[in-house]
Amino acid sequence: MKKYFLISLTIILSSIISLTTTINAHAIEEYNITEGKSMYIKTEHLGQDFISSPSNDQVLKTNKGLLFGRKVGTSNVIFTNGANQEVFKINVTEPESVKWLYPVPNNPKQGDKVTLVAIANRATQKLEFIINEHGNKKTVEPCEKIDDGKNLIYKAHTSFADSGQIEITANTLMSSVIGPKRFSHKTNIFVSKSDSTNLSPQEFRASDKCIEFISKKEGFSSSLKEDPLSKKTYDIGFGLVILPRHQFYNNINRQEAYAKLVNIINNGFYTKAVNSFLLKNNIIANQQQFDALLSLTYNIGSRWTINSNLSKVFLSNESEDIGAVNSTNGLRLRTQPNLNAACIRTLLFGEEVSLLEPYDINKDWLQVSTQNGETGFCYREFISLKGKRIKGTSDLNSIDRNKLIKEFLKYHHAGNKRCIKGLLNRRIEELQIFLYKDYSNDGYQNKYKFPLPSCYINSLGK
């Protein structure tokens, strides 16, 4: 009887252990890391309280919470904090052939000589550039190949006949454990028209001077570090913020950091945010003005573009009411305000129109203008008022200079609204770029005598 009880108890315990193991196995989070890249899973893992260890140190390396993909394969990693443990499954995938691809200059015009730069894995055996100008493809062979001991750097010279977005592909042949493999790495560059003028709103990319300015202001760090002004925020290179579970190359040199900075500026939200603000609001700008606003956005984010006092400095004072068709059957646009008038066309449900007269609920008809420039009358009941839109254009060369300086310099605070001298110097330098095309790093001199914020002046006496 005792033997039977022990056998039954053993079976029950085995079932419980098996079930617990199954539950824990399903609960393990799984992440991928490219060979040669690093990642951290949680911010708290980077502190001193956690000890990390991989189950296969040939595949995965850990160092103070940072994970590094050493070789293709799979390894669990255990984070220990006292009696608490966290286990994660890490899959290390094959390495990238091309780490970064970018143009020099960053903002070329049609016909300009452009150098394409690819920073590639040292296992790369061959590389060629494919340029796709709106369907017209051509192959450009590298004219230079440099081995810096860490990467292979390929360069090729070309020019562009077309303007707008141009797709660049770096096709490579790279050696691997199973033999040579082919890889492709794509990026887009923006080419301006050769006869581009500042007579209408247009799209921009950061100039090389702007990128160099940002790199100097952010400072260089070859490895991941905590931002001294923002706790639990980690960055690398030239102020590139790294979020949890985002892969990155650690222990980088300056050229790698510059290439990463160019890619983040061009393909991240910074350039898009500034261009969107300018184009949406019909704002005419030049390169130096765009560069100044881009540097500001890289430093503090794009919140200034949304209904801030600074954004209002740039906007036209003229606006118009906007309405939208609310009838699912569409709405006839007529030549006169009556049902017997000729129909110009039927507007679609949701189509926006500009109101050429006040939206009066006591009137049956509204005079409107479509986005195609058609003018006519619609029955008011089937037009919903959406809000206002900037009318006409605003030229940044004609804005109120004193208001610009006042609102721009307000963005020099950090943590509990503390005045930060370094941030104020940067705002001064960005104003120097905006107003004087001066990209120097000497904001501490305030050589153009901008009136400083009163909060900063008051803080000097404390």
C-alpha cells in the first residue's frame, strides 16, 4: 500500500513538474539579434542589481545587461536579481552585409557629383551600386575600397538626371559558413531640381553643414551610455537614442556614427516632421532655415510644430474655413444657388471644399471652391464644417524677427524647467544658422546680441 502511494505521488509530482515546465517554456519571451549587433531587453537590466548569463556563450555574449550576437544560433539568457530570475530566448541571425549606405553631399541637386558610400561587413567579397531613377536603372561600380580594420568602405561617384526620391541599392556577395551569399541593402536619397528657387514651398534634406553641426552639439560616444540630462535614456554615437529591444551596433567609430546619424536624420521622423510642417502650412523656406529647424527637432522632438507659439511665428495670418461633404450619395456642385442651376459635377463623400462665405445655418446654400479650383454652390445641409486651413503662403524671410528669437530661445530647459546653459547656447547657434547662415559653434558668445530669456538672466543671480 505504501509502495502504491509513493508511485502515485511520484506520478502526480512528475505531472506537476511537467506542467510547470511547459507553462514556463511558453512564458519565455523570444527576441532576434543580428550577428554583430547588440540589444538590451529592459532598462533595469543595465543597472548594477542584475547579473546576466547566457546558456551558450559561443552564440551570445552578455555584459552588464547588454546582449551581443556573437554567432548564428540560439541561446537563453538569464537575468538574476537576488532570488528573482528572468529567462529570455535569443536567436542570433546571420550578419548584415551592408551596415549603412548614404550619399555625399546629403542634399544633392540634379547634375551634382555625388559620392555613394557603403560601410560593409569585412566578409563582403563584392559590391555594386544600383541606381533606380524612376524606373531607369544603372549599375555603378565602386572606384574605391578601404579596409579600416573593422569594415570595408566602398565609394562610387555618380550624378542624377532626375529630381525627387531616388532609390539606391547596394548588391553584395558575402562569404558565410555555407559559402558565398548575395545580399541587398536599399536606401532612398532626395535630389533637388537644379533650377530650384525659393519662390514656393519645397521639400528639403539636411545639408552636410547641418549634419556636422548636429554631430558636434550632440558629442560622440563610441558605446552605449546614459544621457546625463535624461535618466534611463540611453544613446550612442552622436546622441542616437536606443530604446529597449532595438538592435544597434555598439563600440562604433566616428565614421560609423556619422553614417548612422545621416540615416536616422533622413529616414527617421525628424526630416519628415519639418518638411510636413513647411509643406502643410505653405511655408517658403531656404536651406539654412530648414537646417536650423531640423537641428531643433533632432534635439527636442517635433512638439514645437503643433500649435506652439513658435509654430505660430512661421504661419500666415490668413486662413479659410474648410468643409467636407457629409452625404454618402455625394453632393452636386451647381453654377447658381438653386436646384434648377446646371451641375458642374458631383462632389464625393468626404471631399473637402473651401468656404467662400461664412457658414450660416440660416442659409440654404454655400459658395465653395474645390481643391481643383472649381467654384460653385452646394446645399449647406450636406456640408459639415471641419475647421480652418492656412490660406496663401508664408515666407520665412519675412517673419517677425523679434518674435522668432523670443520663442526660439524659450526651448532651453530640462528637468523641472531648469535653465540649461548648453541648451541656450545651442538655440543661439540655431538662430545664427536661421538668420545669418552661420554654422559656427560659438553660441556662448552671443555675438549677434540676441535678447536672452528673463528666466535665464534671473537664474544667474541664484
